[in-house]
Amino acid sequence: MKKLIYLFSMLLLFSSCTSMIERWLGGDDYEEESPYLKHMPEKTMEGNNTFGCYINGKLLAVQGTKGKEGSDFVTAKRIESDNNFAIGWLPAYYLDISIEFEDKDMGHLCVRFDTTNLKEGINHCDMFCNKYAVNDSVDVNVTFLNEEKHIICGEFDKAILYDSDNIKDFITLTKGQFDVKYELREYNSENR
């Protein structure tokens, strides 16, 4: 009987050690707390790094800036640069909100504002991901903008993103909202 109890105790100890090692080493079986929410994020004006919308009717809602293996989930960067930096379609002043998620075709979603005239109220932005992009700009209602604290919050009703290789392949984003704190980056032609 003592041997049986000893054997059972050793098995239990081995099992808990294996679980801890998997967590430390990032084992495939270990699941970290998911940044994906099962509900639309609460609307705030605090820079909580949340994003939510429905993609073809399915909820995508994320919170936080770091996910499994250090990938970003909601990040925002505002770029300010001199006019020499603006090349092609990329403006010299813009703000990117980037959302990473698990869909392999999409991989990430980027919401890009030209910040030359960014203000509370209706603003136009581009949306794109690995496979899809808008043909025209999307109207986004910026509900809160605090440039001193680097916070931007907003919402949009509908955006249709098309596959550039197949116009019949598209996705529809509806009921979108975000609340992010952005990082300010300054570039000029000497340090790019």
C-alpha cells in the first residue's frame, strides 16, 4: 500500500512539473489567457487598447497589446515626418491601428488615418489586411481624441474589404469600435 501511495505521489508530482515546464517553454499544449473577448469591448475613453467588430457576422473582439509569443494584438502608432518621407501612397502624417488575430487569410487588420486634419467627428481612413483592402476610404466617427495623452476612440458602421485579385471575394466589417493609446514616432529624412 505504501508503494502504491508513493507511486501515485510521484506521478502527480511529475504531471505538475511537466505542466509548469510547458508553460515556461511555451509548449504547444499550453494555452495562455486569450486576448480575444467573447463580447464587444466596453466603450470607454481611456486608451484601453480594445478593438471590436463583426467580420461577416462573426465577432472579432480583442484587448491588450501583447499576445502569445509576444505578437501584438492591438497597437497604434502615430507617425510624424518631414515631407521628404512621404512617398507613393504613404502620407507624411498618419496613425495606424493594427489588430493581430488568428485568421490565417487576414492575419492582421490595419486602420490607417491621415492625421493632417484628424479631429473628433467623421474622418476618412483606409482599412487593409494581408488579403483584403477597401476600394475607397471608410467613414469613421472619432468619438474621442486626446493628443496630449495619445488616446483615440471611434466607431464605424460598415466597411467592405475586397481581394484585389478577385473582386467577388470580399469581407464585410460592421459595428466596429476601438479605444487605443497610440505611440508617437517622429521620423525625418535624416534618421529613416
